[in-house]
Amino acid sequence: MTKYYPINLVLENRKCVVIGAGRVAQRKVRRLLECGARVLVIGRVITPGLKTMADKGNVIFKRRKVSLRDLNGAYLVIAATADRSINSLVSAYCRKKNIMVNVVDSPKECSFILPSIIRRGDLTISISTGGISPALAKKIRQDLEKAFGSEYAALLGIMKKIRPLALKKMKSAKDRKKFLKGILNNAGI
């Protein structure tokens, strides 16, 4: 069984390529755009949502079959086509070139997998089943969404302002920890 190392990547201004332009690809593109990635989408048929993103200039869309040259210079690639042979070809090429690759329906062909996520402002909670059961990860995400509401985004907004002041004004790490922990304990959430 593969053991995954959970990380959060900086994708700001990084070239990310999504192969396929269907509903699954659209979900992946939205997440990449949330992180500031420069996204190239390649596919033959495009969803209305992806077409809107392309029309607005949020993504570059190439209506054609993928060429492996399209992957050169990519930081990250997501293969999201219904064609297993294309997905496998993309995976093999990326792994040979040390480009991070995710094949949406085949964890064994991935160099990384994508968790189910909850975002509340700067708070990100990720849930992974190691690719074994995306349905279970989704159920857990839905359960956690009820427990972690928008109040957590607001609290992080406050902490974003207070923590630097505490670091500057309070010289003792022990005092800072006690102060910041007290804020969290009294936040009422």
C-alpha cells in the first residue's frame, strides 16, 4: 500500500496542464485557479463552465488531442480524460520527466493524489483515503463542513492580525503560546 506524504503546494503563477475538458476536469481547473495557477486545458469537447473560464481569459483552452510537447515546462499535470490510453501515456511521460501527475481514475499512475477539501477562508482541511474510497472522503468532508463554518474564517482573520503583534510585543515563547491559546479557548467555537 502506498503511503502518501501530505503537503500544500504553492501554485501561484505555475504552469499547470489539465488534459480533458469535461466535468471532472472542470472541478480540477477550479481548484487550480483558486491557488493562482496558470492553467492550460486541452480537450476536444469543453463544458460550458470551462468555456466561460476560457472566454474570460482565466484559462487557455486548446481544442485538440494532447501532444506530449504540451506538458513540457509544466509544474503539475492532471489527466482527466475518459480515454485510459491517453491518461496512461500522459502519466508515463510525466513520471519520466519528473513532472507531478495525477490521473483522476487511477491512483497507481499518479505521483500525487488529490484530497477532498473544505475551505473556510485561510483554513483548509483535507481528507484522504489514500485513493481507496473517494466516496468515503466525500462523506467525511460533508460531515466536517457542518462542524467547521464561516466563523473559522473570521477567527483566522483575527489571528492573522493578532499573532504578528504578539510575536513582536511578547518576548517569551511561553507567554505568547498562553496568550494565543487563550484567544482560541475564548473564541466560542
